[in-house]
Amino acid sequence: MSWRLPSLIQNRTWFCVSVPTVLALALACGGESAQEADAPPDPNAVAARLTVEELPSMPSYPTARPGRLVTLSAGDYDIHGMWRTNAGLCDQLGIMEIYAGPTGNGTALLIRLPEGDPVGEYPIVAAAREFPDPPVALVAVQVFDNPDAYGFQAYHGLLEITEMGDDVSGRFTSTLREISIDLLTHYVGVFENIPVTPLPAEYCRALQDSTFSSDSVLVSDSTSGEG
């Protein structure tokens, strides 16, 4: 089966997020305060491009904060901050989405969960490849600097879910590549006690239609987006 995320999906009342491209470069429709999320630098201001071999060491995990994704980076491009975070679950598809960030500058995680206990490790893969069997994850970041937008996707890494029930906690290490100007950076994050909300049935159906083959399980109308 091929892995394709849904093109622009609107009216997500629980999450306030659209997924505009196949790389899950998401935009949030709610904002964060300047004290909580730093404005990113202009990628075009970077004088040199690092090769994979020249990248510095992967940063250590930052200190976790409840209800937030906290990130650090090291490389061509500085992406760091702390953002209010949402998590949504399409239970019948075994897919969880986690999104963090202010308007236009956000980190999106797409996690395909195995049957049974979701606690464990999830290899991070690039979105353009075939969607492997679970456990597997995608990490993508979008930076919007009107009128330009920059999209990063992780081409490898590891995500770990450490706890999951009504809330989810975990962390990830990844290496990001900017899809148009080829910047490289290591990117690490920690998320703690993020409430998990069922995704709306219509969104899960759209996700199924664009992500899975036609013979996949159908999503029931009973799925609710109210949290």
C-alpha cells in the first residue's frame, strides 16, 4: 500500500489543524504566545549547507513539560521551542496524529500503532516511501514566513511512546531535510501528558481513503471528534 496523507482537510474542531501536503506539513489555526515559541530564522540566510557527515551530534533530549512538545535541533537550521500540543486517534485505523505549534510553524507526527500495547519504539521513515507495517512514524515540520513556506521531513530517526492511555507521552530523535533548499538538521523532541482525543469520523474516513488501499477496514460513523 502506498503512504499518502490527505490533501487539505478542513473543519477539524477538536484539533484546529489542516494537512495540506503529502508530507504532512501541517498548519495550526490557533496561535501561541511569543514567550512560548521562538520565531525561526530565515532559511535563505544560512551561508553554508552541511552534509550528513558534517552534522553535529544529535542533541540531548530537552526537559519535558506537561501538555507541551519541547524540541531542540543541531545543524543548518535552528528549530527549537515549546508548544501546546494536541493528539488525535483514529482507533480503527490504528493511527495517531500529534500536532504542536503556533500558526504556520508546527511539528506534525503521524504514528501507525501496532495491535495491543502501543508503548514502544517506532522507526521514523520518509513519507514518500511505501507505508510499512506498524510500528512506524513520520515527523514533519513547517515554517511559514509570509509569503514563503518551508517544509522539512524526517528521513530517518526513532520515536518512542513511553506511556499511553487517556494521555500520551514520548520522545523522538530525527534528521530533517528541507524539501526545496536541502537544509539538514538533527531534531529531537519530548512530549508529555498530551490528552488523546478521538478524531472525527469524516476525517478518519478521508485519512483512510488517502492512506490505505480500498480493501482496508472501514471507519464507523460512531467515531466522535468531541473531547
